Amino acid sequence: MAGRPEILFPLFGTLDSLPGIGPKTAENLAHIGIEKPRDLVFHLPHTVIDRRPVPTVQGQILPATLTVEVTVGRHVPARRKGAPTRIFVEDAQTTFQLVYFHARGDYLTKLLPEGSRRLISGRVELFDGEAQMTHPDHVIPVDEAHDLPRFEPVYPATAGVTQKALSKGVSGALDRLPALEEWIDPALKAQHGWSDFNDAIRAAHAPEGDDQAQAIHPTRQRLAYDELFAHQLTLAIARQAARKGAGRPTVGDGTLRQACLAALPYAPTGAQSRAVDEIAEDMAAPTRMNRLLQGDVGAGKTLVAFLALLTVVEAGGQGVLMAPTEILARQHLESLGPMAADVGVRLEILTGRDKGAEREAKLAALANGDIQILVGTHALFQRGVEFRDLRLAIIDEQHRFGVNQRLELGAKGGATDVLVMTATPIPRSLSLAQYGDMDVSILDEKPPGRSAIKTSAIPMARMDDVVARMQAAVAEGRQAYWVCPLVEESEVMDMTAAEERFKRLRAVLGEGVVGLVHGQMPPSDKDAAMAKFAAGETSVLVATTVIEVGVNVPNATIMVIERAESFGLAQLHQLRGRVGRGSQASTCLLIYQPPLSEGGERRLRIMRETEDGFRIAEEDLAIRGAGDLIGTAQSGLPRFQIADLERQSGLMETAQRDARKLLADDPTLGSDRGQAARVLLWLMEQDKAIRLISVG
């Protein structure tokens, strides 16, 4: 695919080539990501000021921004330094004052000569029962009244950039907008009653009333759709490219899987069986599998993953399971090792700790196919690790990996099928934004044998009761986590809070009973403290949130979260999921500091009401918004300029269906609509997709 289409060149010039934007303004705009005319085209106003004239300020609900025609009366100069100049003006029904501070020389007598008629517009407030307008936004001779727009858009701005400069720049950028061919499916466009792209973008910059500046207005919906469609088209192209990489059909005879299921003390849930079938079907196809297995904490993803690995072994191949940390990799080894032994499959672990002869022996066994399943960290994909016949790579805790890393990983293993697992339930709209290039299996049932978790909220004042309960539980041989509050993003403060709590609990519970883990510790110390807790050598683990992901201690039945109101919902849910992993009844105690904010109260209420991670994720999205939900920086979640994922999740699904259908009908984007879609990809700066398509 050649370079940027010539038709778009004017939108990709420099900002200071636009009217009203000098080098300084351009520099300030760069701080909010506006670097070229194209960025201003998509920089939409967030509110509108109604400048339609009214006959009088009398009877209006104040304060308000009003536009009114007046006769200018006498000027009362400032009586002392710092006091304002006041000008009396009269509209159709009443007299009020204009107030100016620091007016220089004869500026005001020229702007508002006594006896003249002027149209003035600005914020009118009551002061000591009198209406007054301080520093009007506009003062215009009556015969020039047509110059004042009836509705004035207000743009999100930054320091050093006036609304006037922004408006001028935007109008210059819109003048450069070429006529573009339509990329939206005509039936879809008609169904929503959407206008053409150029009309929609111009209307969005000239809203008539506040409702037109809202995300739900059809004009905004159309533009949000363009953005989401470009994004989903990029992911669909990535998916197409991944599938094009010839896959290999992997079909097992089911013997190992049946033996594994027969050895289990329980039957898999319906959701697990469904996911196992979807994965087996993908692996049997000649194209590469690229599937996401999404399940709530404790929904039994590990079993599904293991059955997929057994399918590969039945077919004579090898499989690998990668975890983000060594602790998690060892945990997979502990849970899968016995299952592998039951069915006579050789499973090994390879991490950075393997050295010398032992490492060499493992690498040799891997290369000649003796090791059938390998567990490890992402280091598996680096130094000299060769497989005889690698057919399936399973990546655990995907949210540490953005789309780009997935594409790189896919590029490494020739025809390897890829299955990604995440324990973070993600609302549908976000999961499409993040994983639109993948097919998704969802585990939304809890396996039998998991105990419910009783969740209570307790004020800080009752801390002593909590410590007493802890003492009783430890005496009965139970284990507990104690999570310390997050202090204003400072790891050093977090550490201090954790160390304080550790000392206090140790004083009550005794030496050697309490362990400590925080972000400032060397990884080996963290691992050691976690391992002691997992082995039952310590009864209480005091921690900052480093324990969120993964560690499985079935005997731990109490989770205390201190200052729970300072945590997000998803975090609270992840932390709670560390207990309730065995058959004993478990408890989660949310300790909070009153008074609670509205958001804090809502989060704690939802935690008490439900253990359903998907419902919690939807609520979290509604409370916090998309960017915060997965921490945009590390999630690979795109930043959308116009689209609002909380309120436009339906559009994201439509965009995914439409993008996949367009590519299925027109894989090279060669048709008229395909060519228009290519222009859209350039316009929305989806360079990754453009590169993939040109390679394809």
C-alpha cells in the first residue's frame, strides 16, 4: 500500500500554517496532542454557549450568559487603585452595570461611547441585588450584530491558547478538508440516519445547543463510529494476517483428555466444556488459532488450558504455558504437575533459575520432543529454547501484553496456535477494543467445590475487633492476607504503611507468624515471603497490592483490605479472589475510613452485593471510565478522541462486525468502499494496519 493518499496532504501539514496559530500557540497545543490540522479537525467542542439575543436581563434566571442590545449610559471611573470602572447600560426594560477592572486610558470610552447602541454578550450575575456583567465577552456595534454567532462552541483548551485562536485554527483546518468517499456500509448509514462525513464533522464544530455537543447526538455518533470502525478494521486486518500465517491442523484422539477428566473429583462446568470445544475446533482448523480465554477469578481456566495442551500431546506435538512471573509459573507447575503425572505426560518448568547442566538437559529434552508440556515465564521465547514440534502457546495474564506484543509473539512460532488467558473480567466494549483481533471464549460459571465469600464493610474505628478476629482465626490454624492501603501513588509511602501494619500485627500475633511483601523489596525476598506463606510457615501475609495476580493458597480464608475505599472495584475484586479457593467458608473484610465519598460507597456496596466479575467490571466502567479501567499506558487500549466507550459500547460491536465482514468480502480492500476505508485508516493514523495490509 503506497504512502499517504495525496488527498489528505493538506491535513498533515504544520499547525502554524493555519490562520490564528503562531509558533507559540502551536507549541502549547502540542501539549494536548494537537500537532497538525488533522488533529484540530477531530478536536470537537465539549459545550456550547447560547449567544441568541434576549430583549432584557430582567426576569432571567441568573447567573447566566446573556446577549442583549443596550444603550450606553454614564461611566463611573475607579475610585481607588484596584477598584473597577462601572458603566451603566439600559436594555428594553431595565438598567444594569458593566464592570471592568484595570481598564487602561481611553479604551472604554472608545469601546462604549456614552449614548451609543451596542450588542453585549457575557455572564450576568446578581451583586447586592443588582444585575451586573463583568468584562463582557463581546461588545459589538448594533449594525455588526450579524458577526456574532448564535451559538459559540467551547473547545477543550490548554494554557496559552485562547478560544478565539482555537476557533480560527479549527475553521482553517476545516477549509482544508477534502471531499472523501464514504467508507460506512450504506445500509448501516441509512439505518442510523447518519450524514456524510464532511457534513457531520462541520456540524459537530457548529453545534446549535448543548444536546448537539453530547456523545449521544447522531452527528457525534457518526464520527465516533468512524473512529471505532478504523480501530476495528486495524484489529481485523491483524487477525486476518495472523490467520494467513499457515496454521497446522491439530487433532487429538481424546484419550488423554478422557483420562484426565476421569481422574477429576468433579465434572467441568458447562462454560468450561463449551470453551474446550471452541478451542479444539480452532486447533483442528488449517488456520492459526488466536483466541482469548476470559474467566473470572476461580472460574477454572487452568483446567481448560490443560485440556488444550493435552490435545496437542495426543496429536504428537508440544505445548507451552507462559506466566508473567516466576511465582505464577511455579504455581502452574504445582497445579498441573499431578494432573500430567496422572495421564503419563512429561511436564517440566524452565525459568531464569535453571542453570548449567540441568538447563542443558532440559533444552535437549525439549529439542528432541521428550518434554511434551513446558511451563515458564516469557523468557521461554528468548535464548536458545528450541522445540521439536511446538503447536500451542498459552499466555497467562494477557493484560500485561498489548496488541503489539501479541503480534510479535505470533511472528515467532511459525504455525503455532495462540491461546491467551486473563482473569480480569472486561466489559464487552473494552474487550473488543483491546482484543478485537481475537476470538473470545468466556467462563462465566464457578466450578463446584468453591466456597462463597462473605464480604463485610467495617469502619476503621473497629480495627481492634478485626485484629482480635485475626488472632482467633490464626489460633484455629487458618491463614489470612492483610492488604495495606495505597498511598497517593508513592511506593515509599506504601512501604511505610505496610511495615507499620506488619510491626503492629507481629506485636499481637507473635514472631514468625506474620510475613511482609511490598513493591520495594528485591524480587527474591518477595518470592521467599510468598513461598513461606504458601507453605503455611507464616499465617498472615501483610502486603501492598503485589499479591493481586495469581498466588493460590487454598488454606487462606480471610482477606482484610485496609482503607478499601481507596481501591478501584476491579482491584478489590481481584484481591478478594485470593481467598475462597478451598472448600472452607471465606471472608473478605473491607475496612474503610468514614465519611465515604459517593463513589467509595458505591464501590463497597457493589462488592457486598455480588461476586460476579463481569457485573463488577461493567459497574467499574460506569464509575471510572475506560482509560482508568485498565490503565491505558500498559493495556494497549487505544485512546479515542471522539468515541466514548462507556456510552457507545453498542457501536463498538457494530464496528467489529462490519470491519470483519468488509475484509471477508474484500480481503485486499480493492473495491470502492475498500479504497475509501484505506483513506480512513490513513486519516485515523492506523499505520499498523496499513503496514500489515501492504505486506499482505
